[in-house]
Amino acid sequence: MPQTDSENKNYVYQLGFWSAIAATLLVTIAGITATASIQPFATIIGFLLTPSFLVVMACIHGYASERKKIFSLVGLSFAIIYATLISTNYFIQLTFVNQTTFDVSIFSMTNPQSMMWVIEVLGYFFMGLATLFAAPVFSSGRIEKIIKWLFIINGILGIGALIGYGLNVPLEIMLGGLIVWDIVMPASTALLAYLFWNARTPMEPWNASVSNR
């Protein structure tokens, strides 16, 4: 039998909830391990974060009202660029950099002068743009407004990091932005999980789709 709009939306909310939970855990661990320079664990977690964030952004697009889907679509597009850049960078770190016997300092993230730092900063710039453009989706209710402002702050951090890196701002200041990101991103994804959980249709259990197939 054809699925109702409510059933289709519940798929979005279910996937949104679990992907936001995963993103919250991964971004928290990634932030702590990256700040403490725990390698290669930080790189592995950062690599896993990219697909989870991409799924979250896709679910935000599914959650958005029709008149605001243009914002979530632009945000999702920037998230794809972020995921492509960062996952490529981290996979290079985990394979080529860690396994070759050649001098790969120019590609190593342990080297602040590495070209891969450029890709890193550029990737998180696009993550910032993704949340900045998705922010207008959230405007009704206290939780949505908090998510909106957290997304805007993350956007400012992403843009600021790109400008700061281009202006050769001291790395210590850049790390200060990373600490703020360590708070802003997990808070926003945790609230998204809460939002998706409460958006489900109360009368339908999570496994209703199985019984109706």
C-alpha cells in the first residue's frame, strides 16, 4: 500500500535521530582527540564523522519546510564538498602518509606547513557554510532557535578559520577556534537528535514501517 506523508517523514526523523546521535559522539571524540593530538585515532574518528554529518544534513533537508528547502539544499551541497575534501585528506593520512617509506612531510598533518592543512581548513570552511545556509531552516520553537544560532556560530568559525589561515594567524589562536568548535558542534547535533526524536508521529512506533510492508 502507498506510504503516507507521515510515514515518509518518520523515515527522515528516524534516520535523522540516529545519524545525529552518531555525529554527536564522533564530533565529541574527534574534538578531544584532535585538540590533544592523539593520532592516528583522531584522524580515524574525523574520517567517520564525514559521512555521519552528510546524513544529518540530508535529513535536515528532508525536515525543512517546502519554502525553506532551498536553504537546506545549499547547505547539503556544501556538506558534500566538506565530506569529499576531509575524507580524502584523512584517508591519505591513514594510508599514504602512514605507510610509505618516502619523505611525505609535505602531506602530513603533523606538519603545520603541510599542503594538507590547506585542504583541512578549506573542508571545515565548507562545513561552516553548510550549517550557515541550513540555519534558516530552524526558526520555530526554543530548540530550533538554539540550533539555528549554533549553526550560525559554526559558520562564523569556518569562515574565520579560512581567513585566519590565509592571513597566517598564529596556530595557537586557530586552536582556540577548535576548542569553541568542540563545544558548538556536539551541542548542535545533540539538539538535532532531540528535535528529530520529538518530531516523530507519536501514534506510530519506530518499527511500524516493518509491520506495514
